[in-house]
Amino acid sequence: MVGQIFKRITAPVRGLVLRPIRSLHQAAYLLAGLTLASQVLALLRDRAFAHTFGAGQTLDLYYAAFRVPDLVFALVSSLVSAYVLIPRITGMDRTETRTLLSESATFLLGLGGTLSVALFVWMPNFLAFLYPDLMHTAARDEFILLSRLLLLQPILLGLSGVLASVTQVHRRFVLFALSPILYNLGIIFGALVLYPRFGLIGIGWGVVIGALAYLFVHVPVVIEAGVLPTLRWPQMSVMASVVRDSVPRSLALGMGAVTALALTALASQAGTGAVSIFTFASNLEAVPLGLIGASYAVAAFPALSEASALDRRSEFTNILSASARHVILWSLVAFGLIVVLRAHLVRVILGTGAFDWNATRLTAALLAIFVVGLAAQGLILLFSRALYAARKSWQPLLYQVIGGILTVALAYFLLTLPPDGFPRTLATLLKVGDLQGTPILLLAFAATLGQLGLLGCLLFALRNVTPGLARTLLRPVIDGSIAALVGGAAAYGTLLIGGSIAPLTTLMAVFIEGALAGIVGLIFAALALYVVENEEFRIVFAALEKLVRAREERATALAPSAEEPLRP
């Protein structure tokens, strides 16, 4: 039985019937469902962190150290990532694919290893420049050691990207969604099992274990396809075109990593716990982003690459427009509910152990600012992939640089404003005016404005690739805004009624009230979409109905394998 289960996991997603999933919406919803498990584990990881460490120095050190390998990954590992390889291996034969993967993996190991060794040597100086306050703590040596250990992560994730290109081309979306689940399990193992024995470095080993699992989960598909890479000296004739097209994307990701690094460095100067709270809020916002924006971006990319390769411009535009409309609609609905329920969400997910009420309030305020840009971030993921599929790789880099500069410049500018002006107004509006550490709200505000600016740039870049795209997005913006307003108002009304019935003195009471308000809000949002006759709302039910019907057709028990007899 175990053998058959493993075979089904590694098999192509078949719409739960006989053919691989080709419908964009079915693939996106399936990916969202599979991604949900990973997001739940990510939330459990953050809850374990919050309970054990609170918003304190230990987590500040961990999250600050994490930014260094993120930068390495963006600058090196992304040079041969799945998003660059997928358009190339689509249509290649087995020999050509294996050659490309082998030389890409060897190139990554050589370049990434060289940069990691250099950073390993100069890490104390690098951290002192970025985080002077953190480097003057008693945990300085642990901080340096953790940062050095985490340099293994970008190399492992980079190799995962090479193998994941095969996984995505063969539409093994189950494995694609399983890899981050295993990654988060590794981190949770490090926090709960290794940290008590080895201290901060134990969490780092958990990250490495998770990254190894992330890599090896793709191996069965690559072996089955007969394209398992080996160490092979890269030939310029093979790698030149890959690197040429990869450099702009790598630099674009690098700019994003630099922006995140700059914001983290600024947050580290806002007091103990600021980095942790900023990261917690960002991670919470990443859940709806992963379920909505990332799911559609991943599902659409192979189809966009195929349409672009065959020069089917009309099909390319239709795929991109359909994906963008759904991202906008559901992101706006999520925004309306999250803003109303933000305190309940933070209290249920993070409000435990060492994570106190003030940290809860500040995290909720940051979350409200971040979700303002939820739709923009989802569209950025989608539109960037569209430009890569259309072989316009330099344009995302240009606009990412503009967005990054805008974000950092705004952050520095906002931090120089008189505390009694806009900073106090923003904090009061979000009901945290009486707390310390509110300057990090300005960093979140700058990040959101930067995302909106970047989205405008990408829409401008797509005007020649997909003429008229912006006009097709107006209706979901209007419908989504109506649904968000109606759903948010219904959820808020439910909270007012519930608050007068039972006091929120226990976790269960908070969960029940928040869940009830969320359900009521979703129902009213759905009714609003039904009344305005929203097309995307209708498509959702049609796609889900096909998945359910297909599942029912295959609702048969797995037979035991020959080597594993049935047990009572």
C-alpha cells in the first residue's frame, strides 16, 4: 500500500480523472488546496516561535540572520531557477534536458559555493555593518555561527529549483506543493527538538534539514523522467543563453532581497522585538498571498510559456487576464475580512506563551497595512512570470529596482518625520498609539507603497505584450471592492454582536467569535458577488464542481501491494 500511495503522489496530477489537469482554474484551486497544508505548518512554526521566544532578542537574531542567505539565493541560485529553465526544457528531448540540468546544477554549485565561502569568512564584518545593535548583544557569537550555517540553505534551494523545473513541466503539482511542507517540518523540528539541546544553532540545523527535504522530494520525478543531473563541467555554449536570460531575474530578486534586508536592518534599530513583529506580520500576510496570488502565478506560468513559445498572443493574453482577474477578486475579498479580523487572527495564531498582548496589537496593526498591498503582490508574481515567459527578462529587473529604491527611500523619509505628525496619526488609526515601537508601522507602509508602485510599472511594461489587459481588470476591481466592503461590514457587525454576548477571555472564545464572523463575512461577500453577477465567482464553482465530480468517479480504495499484505 505504501508503494502505491507513493506512486500516486509522484504521478502527474490528473484532474482526479484520466488526463493531467489542463484547466488553469482547476490547477490553481488544487495548488491552493495543497499549499494550504504548507501554510498551516508555517503558521504552526510561527506559533511555536511566538510561544517559546516571544517578540524578543532570540527571534530578532534568527530572522536577521535569515536575510543573508536570502540575498545569496537571489543573486546566485536564481540564475538557474525553475522559472528560467521551464521555458527551455519544454519540448526538449531527454538527452538535451539532462545536459542542461547537469550543467546548470554544476554552475550553481561552483558560483554559489564561491560566494558562500567568501561570506563565511567576512560574516562578522557584514553583520556588524547591517545590524550594529544586534552585534553588541551577548549572543554575538551565536548570531555569527547561525548566519554562517544558513549559507547552506540557498545552495540546497537552488538545486531544488533545478529539479523543480522538471516537476512543474510534468505538472506534478502535488510534489511541488509537498516540498514547502517538508521544509517547514524541518524548521519546526529544529525549534522544538534541536533548540532546547543546542541553542540558536539548533534552529539553523532545522532549516538545513528542511532544505534537504525540499530538494529530495523532487528526485523521484527526475529519475522517472530519466533526466537526473550529474556533475558536468558547464559549457558556455549551453549556459550562455541561460545565464543571459537569468541575470535580469536574478538581479531583480536580488533587489527584492536587498530591499527586505534594508527594512530588516531599519527594524533592528527600532527596539527589541521589532524584527520579530515585522516578520510575523509579513508571514501572516504571506498566507493569503500564497493561496491566491502564488497559486495562480504557478499554475499559469507553464501555460504562458507554452503560448509564448508558439507565438499564440491571443491565448497568452487570455490566460494572463483570467489569472489576474481572479487574483484581484479574491485578494480584495481577503483584504476586507483580514482588516476586520486582524486582531483575532493574530491572537489565535500567535497569542500564546511569551507573545504578549502588546506584541499582538502591534502585529495586527502591521498586518492591516501589509494586506492593503495583497492584490498588488499577487499581480506582481503573475505579471513578472508573464514577462519572463514572453522573454522580456530585463523589464522586471528595471521596475524591481525602481520599486526597491522607492520603498527604501520612503522608509528613510517616513522615519525622519516628526513623531507627532503622520506617524502618530497612523498609529492612532490602527489603535496602537499608546504602544512603544510603532515606527515599524512606517516601514510596512513604505513597503506597501513600494509594491503598488512596482505593480504600476509592470502594467506599463505589459502594454505592448498584452494590449488592453488593464481594461479587463476594472470589473473585478469594482466587484471585489463591493464584496470586500459587504463582507467586512458583515464580519464587523458579527463581532459587535458576539462581543456583547460572551467575553473574550479564552483562546476558544476568540477562535469561535473570529471564525463565526469570518464565515458570515464570506457568505455576505459571496451574496454580493452573486448579485453583481461576477463572472469569476461563477467560474470558481464550475471548476470546483469538476474537481469534486472527478474525485467521486475515482472514489475507490487503494488495493494493497503484493509485498504488503492487508492487515486487520
